[in-house]
Amino acid sequence: MYQLNKIVSGMMGIAAMSVLTTNAYAAGAKASVSDKKMIASAMSAAPAKVAKGATIVAMEADGKMRTVRQGTNGFTCMPDNPATPGPDPMCMDKNALEWVHAWIAHTNPTPGKVGFMYMLAGGTDASNTDPFATKPDAKNHWIKTGPHVMIVGADASFYDTYPKSADPDVSLPFVMFPDTPYQHLMAPVK
Ligand SMILES: [Cu+2]
């Protein structure tokens, strides 16, 4: 999973607002250098063709999401969060984007609304057990995962068939945030 927790406090209102708040590229305006970097980072999360057609969103300092580039294929990619130790860009389908919004807003995702995400550049998380941990501690150490895909929003019975360890073997599929409303499958792809 992406390490969004550091910015959660600034984003509490996110569920109520559309991600597509602004479109910097509306009139074909040129990308700034930082936008180009964010686009490249975000696109690294998915296979090239998926990334090419995806909407790119950036997290602003004030916690709002800005649409950097409008896409066409239903996927949304977010660049690496620089507040975390490793690269963790992600690309997700519509249901997964809703799931992420629910997580950020601390509301329950809609049960059975299954979503799919790519994190082909890997990821870092403060904890495998606490969805709202902001930093590693003695019980919740930071876990680092390689390239993986994620299935979110599935029924509990689906996650019950996978390991639910606080300290998972990240080279095998495992459940992150097990037995919480935010449990999801993390499946390595390399
Ligand atoms: Cu992940």
C-alpha cells in the first residue's frame, strides 16, 4: 500500500471532494519540470500502456489532489510520496480509487466493491497491521515491498485464504491490514 498516512490529516475532506478538482492541462498548457517528474514517477507504477492512458494526480502541500493530466482508460496514477523512505507510486482503477478515498477519510469502503491497483515500483508502509500508523515503532515496523499488485474491497472470505501476519513474507502474497476494513491482498509480481 501507499504510505498516505502522513498526509491523512490534511486530507480528511477528500472523500467529499472530487479528485478532479483542477486540470492544469485544460488548455494544453505545458508541464512544469516538477509535473513532468511526477508524471514519470506515477507512470512507473503500471505497465507502460496502462500508465500512458491513465489520469495522473498529484498530492499538493495543502493535502488536496490536483489532476496533473487527464487520462482516458479509467486508471489513476499517483507519484511517489516523498515523505516515505522508498518509492511508492501507484496506479488504480475506479473502485480502488474509491477505496483509497475511504481509507484516507477513515470511512468504511463499500463491501464487495472490488478494486485493483498496480505498484510495480514497490512500496513502503509504516505497519502491516495498523492502517493509520504514521511511523514505524517497536510493534509496527516499517515494511518494504517489491513490485506488486493489490486487490482491495473483496469479501473477507477472500482474504481469509491468504497469510495474515503482522510480519509477512513479502515475497509471497499476503494480507495487509488484516481483519480491518482496509485489508487488502498484496501480491508480488517479480
Ligand atoms: Cu501496495
